[in-house]
Amino acid sequence: MNISVIGTGYVGLVSGVALSEVGHHVTCLDINEEKVAQLLRGESPIYEPGIEEMMKRNIKSGHLHFTTDYKEACDEADALYIAVGTPEKEDGTADLRFVKAVVDSVAANLTDAITVVIKSTVPVGTNDWVQSLFDEQAEVVVNVVSNPEFLREGSAIHDTFYGDRIIIGADNQEAGDVVAAINKSFDIPIFRTDRRSAEMIKYAANAFLATKISYINEISNMCDIMNANVEDVAKGMGMDKRIGSGFLNAGIGYGGSCFPKDTSALLKQAEAQGMPFPLMRAVIDTNADQQLKLIDKAEDRFGSLKGKKIAVLGLSFKPNTDDMRAAPSIPVTSRLILDGAEVTAYDPIAMNAAKNVLPKAITYAESVKECIQDAEVIFILTEWKEILSDLLSLIQDNNKKVVLFDGRNSYGYQELKDISLVEYYSIGRPLLTNQLEKVSY
Ligand code: UGA
């Protein structure tokens, strides 16, 4: 089929590339000319393992094309995907400005009946609203179908080809059939429902995962107080199939472009209908507190952090991405600077992106080694393999005692027991810290 995808951000680009890989003829449109020129050269504007090879292959075979021209994207397309951003507004609601702009441009350029597929994460009722806009503005028949996206940054290509389900929300049976046919080659279970339920599935799924994370983080805080080990607690909980073991890693909270925005948008949608949803409010508040958990621990240990030389390792919101949106490194480094600490930071990929959003007073190092060489204190904020695999031996080589605050529970007793230079604190594992003290001090 001929498919056009509007928006070449994370969701749009990955969807477009994947649809071309399974044999469709895909035109991706973005209004950013510079970005389109880069894409035409086969260069990905996002850091995502595997995407460039797939892009290049499909550009070469003629299955994948990029343009800035709406007429070109609308001509001959059997289906048109909307995959533009729906960022969080100041008041916590989703900003639908970009969706509206796309609808206006598409409606003005359509010459044939078409199925419009909404991939962007949009509040419940948005597909109906977009349908009404097309009904008013387009001179041809348009059927709007909701097809939310479940890929994770950093494993987006893998998730697209090995997802758990594809959700298709259609109020028009034939339009739903078109989207089901487009997705047939992925060989992933398809669940069909109405548009509003499909929109709700996306929010409910992300908010539930965020809830799991905030829940295990609160349990980790209790483990800290009550001398239990959250890792074992999560393992024991996860063995119950009704609970499941995924998304029970305690740490310094969730970040990224999705969970913070979607939990907030879901809460706002409920409140707008007169429903307070205190559970979602608690999930969000817990996460904000959790992002500063290492600061609390460091203050407990030192009293004041003024003048402390602190190495911060890992800046992106999670490994394998350069995305800094809602990364815990933002509140953590801001507080460290405010408290008068001397901060040196390192990230394998996100350093350029970080420089735009983190406090100006931070010094950046070119390697883990350089980052820790003068440090008295080390914070691990993101569990990059590149950081974790060398850190302990680099600390030994540096021959300088450090206090290590690990926000991702990256190390276990076996790895730490022979490292005499480290005083170690993690999240919800006081027993581990106590065990090490017995050996090292
Ligand atoms: C998330 C969802 O997992 C995807 O299914 C969804 O499609 C996507 O949002 C979206 O709505 O576009 P993503 O934000 O890329 O994907 O990242 P995740 O891998 O889900 O991680 C989110 C955050 O939770 C990270 O900050 C991570 O460190 C944190 N996390 C995750 C934990 O703290 N503990 C865990 O056990 C798992």
C-alpha cells in the first residue's frame, strides 16, 4: 500500500521505516527542511539502535521517501498516519496544536477518499474531534482510526517487530480493516475496539506502568527504613503471574517523553470531568520525590553538599537514548548546584543534549575516567553499560576513596565486596550497604 506518515519524531520515523521494511511504499513528511535533507541522506536525527541501516536499505529499494510537501504526501496515499508530538502544556494537558495543523494541511490537499490513522498519543475524544474537522474541511471521505504506539525509546525497532499487541480503534469497520491489512505482515496479535477505548488503552497502559514504578519505589523507601532488600522483594512479587516481574526495578523514578506527560494528561482529563483520580496524583508526586532520593541519601551521609566534588554518571532519562526529557539528571544536578557542590558530568551519548538543559555551572568530562578522577562522591543516574562495566575498576585504579550513590541498583554484593575504596548506597537495599561495611570498614 501507499502510506504517508506525517511527523518524523520518534513515533513517526520508526513507524514509517518499519512500514517500509514490511513492503509498503512510505512517504514520511516533516515541515523541518533541514531534518528532511538529513533523512534523505539516510541519516537518522534520533539515536536509535538499528534504525539507520533499515532506513538506508529501504531508501535504496525505493520503499521509503521523505518530503516537506503535503501535496506529494497526500497524492496517491491509501492511508495517512499522523505521528506528530502532543507535548505537555504548562497546565499538564496535552497540546494538540500540531495535530490540528496537520489536519488543516492534509484536508486542503486531499483529492481521494482516505483512511487517516492517529499514532500520536492523544486524549480520549481526540479521534472524534479530528474526524469532525475532516468532515467539515475535506472534500473527500475521510475515516479516522486510532492506532496507538507502544514502542520504547532505545528498543523502538525491536518493539515494533516484536510487540505484544497492535490496537486498532475504529468506528468504521472498513477503515479498521484497512489498518488491520497494513499491519498484517508484522504478525503481532491485533485487538480491535472503538476509537475512544483505543485512546484510553494507551493512557491506561502507560499510567499503569508508571504506577508499578512508583509503587516499587515507595516499597524501596520502606525497605530502606525497615532493613529489607527491594530487589528480592520485587523478585518475590514478580513470581506471582498476576503481578508480573516487569517494571518493578526500583530507582530514581521514571522520566522521558511519555510517562510524565501521559500520567499528567490522564489526571487532567479525569479532573476536567470532575473526577479527582488521587491514585494518579500520588504516582506523579511519588515520582517527583523519588528523583531526588540520592540527594536525600547524600545529605543524610554528609550533612551539607557544599563544596563537595561530585561526579554525575549518566544524564539521559534511560540508557540507549540521548533523550533528556524529564530526565532525573535535571532536578538532581540543579539541586547539587544549588547546594554548592562542584559537579562534573558524563554521558556516553546525551552530553550535547544535556548541555542545553542542565545548569551552566556543570563541567563535562570526556570519559568516565576523567569524570571521576577528582571526585569524592559519585552519583549513578543512568545505567549505561559503558559506564557500569568499567566504573569499579576505574575507581580502584584511581586509588582514591569515594562515596558512591547508585540510583539504579547497578551492582551486587559479589561485584562490590573486594572494592575497598567504595562506600556504597543504593535504593532500597540497606542490607547490602551494611554487609559491605562489615567487609570494607
Ligand atoms: C514508554 C513505554 O514503555 C512504551 O510502551 C510507550 O510506547 C512509550 O513510553 C510511549 O508512550 O511512547 P519509554 O518512555 O521509551 O517507553 O521508556 P521505558 O523503557 O518504558 O522507561 C520509562 C522510564 O521508566 C525510564 O525513566 C526508566 O528508567 C523507568 N523505569 C522503567 C524504572 O524506573 N523502573 C522500571 O522497572 C522500568
